Amino acid sequence: MDAIDVIVTKRDGRELSREQIDWVIDAYTGGVVADEQMSSLAMAILLNGMNRREIAEWTQAMIRSGARMDWSALPGRTTDKHSTGGVGDKITLPLAPLVAACGGYVPQLSGRGLGHTGGTLDKLESIPGWRALLSNDEMLDVLNKAGAVICAAGDGLAPADKKLYALRDVTGTVESIPLIASSIMSKKIAEGTGALVLDVKVGSGAFMKTVERARELATTMVELGTDAGVNTVALLTAMDRPLGRAVGNALEVTESVEVLAGGGPEDVVELTVRLAREMLQAAGVSGKDPEEALKDGSAMDAWRRMITAQGGDPDALLPKAAETMEITAPSSGVLTRLDAYGVGLAAWRLGAGRERKEDPVSFGAGIMLHAKPGDMVRQGQPLMTLHADETSRFERALAALEGSYTIGESGDRDLLPLVIDRITA
Ligand code: URA
């Protein structure tokens, strides 16, 4: 087998055989296939696509490049959620302990943020003492104590994807649905969860800008999960406006704790409860109803156990940014549009996100939204508060927000519904 043969097969629009797929993933991970050859193959895949069999075999080959985790020692069923990422999407934080409080076990491997969407680990790291890096034994220990663990994926999980994703990032080959789906699902299947709910975001603040592209990605991932024996369901959800009122690491932790205390913004609560029910149903767990677990304090108890078991202090004061700036409504009317991408970019420029993988984030930086689309506002009323460690960051954040909200006459008729569609096998 050689790399040119595999590249030419896909360049000419033909199907890759299982032998070709297994060989090229293995040879690329081992350094036998060069980066320039793999980037050429990735471009051929982006242009000519892969069929269901090819995507499934590509995914399995990436899983086999590393370790597959095993949770059979737990006394109950595992279930997890993956979101394709969005602005203000802190749902994992209340969701994992909520599902644990209802009888599911959640072994969640998460990432750090890059670009305008935040990363779950960055958010949790704003809690003093909390540790993202756990060994497999420590993960099992936290799962036994709290029913949920959220931590970083180790280097041993789908190393082929790690290498390929970094290459796609610099070769214009990220936006291929077969490559995105196999990348996400190789990690989720290797994580060893028994059931999986995918939250595929749609809109300006999401990876997928249209419902059609999001549906195609969701269907491909549901097929991959199902073919691998993981009970998989996907929801398509709105990311044309930010989720909740808080955007930024510590600000989002505070909002998540409000949800666990039985309060919090309506959209965050609604999506958290919906995803929790989907996760429990996909795993076949019929315990307490999630709405009940938010009311009776058991979800909050699971959160406190999970944070404490990972070295964090759930009662500690969270970092605050040194400077704030208020943006007020320029006129009276209805806030008809609040663009997720603009808000995400502004929060990132305030210091909530990072430009390069190795950059630190500011835990206190971000944006608090005082009005959401559909709300009436009066001229001069605060629309949002920007938080940053240095005042010099405000100017570029304001530039990102320019044109990203509209105050008009009508209500929220242009908004996507919070849950747009549900995709099953
Ligand atoms: N997230 C991933 O893990 N992989 C992709 O290809 C895109 C998003």
C-alpha cells in the first residue's frame, strides 16, 4: 500500500477500501505518511466526500489508534452529551451533575476553547483548586463519588484525530462533514459511553451556519454512533443568539450554579432539562425527573460532590475582572436581534478566550447580557456589561459588537426555535 495510491483513489472520486483506510490512518499516526500527503487526502475527502461505510471505517481506525475506555466497573449505565459549541453554551456544567442526580453516570471528556466559543475546561478552571487532568483511576473514583466527571481527554484517546485535526486546522480542511463527524465521534466512542446525545448548534455563533448543514452533520454522527453500538440521538438547537445571559468563564459558572439552585435563565434551564431527559432515555435509565432534581437540591448536591472530588472548592469566590463597561440601548423598542457571533467575538477580545492553544484565558472576562431578543428596552437602559482585566480591551470588543444587535418594532419572529429538530437512527 502507498499513500499516493490512496490519495489518487479519493482524488478521482472513488471509494476507499477498508484496507486503504486502516493503512493510511495507522501509517499517518506512526509518521510513515507525511503531513503533506495527509493534507492532500483530507482535501480530496473534503471535495469528494465519503459514504457511510467509509466514514464508519475511518472513525473505527481513528479509535484503534489509541485506547478505548471502559466503565463496566460502574454500578449503573453511562450516558454523555457532546455540543458542537456555541456562545454562552455552559450547559455541560449543570447537565452532568443533573443527570447523575437522576441515576445516570456521566464520563465527560471535554476540551478547552479556541476562537469565539468557550471551552468547558476553561470555565471549570475558574473554580479555585479544580483539576482538569485526571488519570483513568481518578475518573472512576469521581464517577463513583459523584456520578459525573468532567475532565480533559488524555493523549492516549484517538491520537490519529489529534494529529489530523491540527493538520486540518492549517490546510483549509476543517469544514468537511465526514471529517468533522469522524473526529468528534472517534473521541466520544473511545470515551466508552453507552449512550450519547449530540447538541448540534445552528446559527451565526455555531460551526454550522444553516439548518441543512447541521442536519447533515447530525445524521452522519447519529449513524456513526449507532453503527458503533452507542445509542445516539441528536438535537439541532439555536445558536443565532447567545445561550443564557452570561458569556465568559467564571460568569458562566455563576449562571450554571443558579440553574442548579433552581433559578437561572429560561433558555438554559429548558435546554438543560431537555438534554438531561434525552440522555437518561438514551441510556434506558428511569430515575428521578430532571425538573424534580433541580427543585429538590439533589442536582446541586451532585455538583458539589463532583467539584470537591476534583479538588475544587464549590464555595470559593470566583475570579472577577478588574474593569467593567456598560452598553446602553441607543433607542426604545424591542431587541429583535442579538448576534451570537458578535457577542462571542467581543467576549473573546475581552480576554475570555485564547488566540493560540498555549495562551492563558482571563477567568473573570466576558459579557453579562441584560436584555435578550424579544425583550422590550428603553433608551438608556443597560443592554450588557463588558468585563475585562484591562480597559484597553474595551475598544476592540465594542468594534465586534457594532451592528450585532437591532432594536426595532417587532417581536422575536426571526429567531430560530430553541430546539429545531431531533434526529434519531
Ligand atoms: N470538533 C472536533 O473535535 N473535530 C472537528 O473536526 C471539529 C470540531
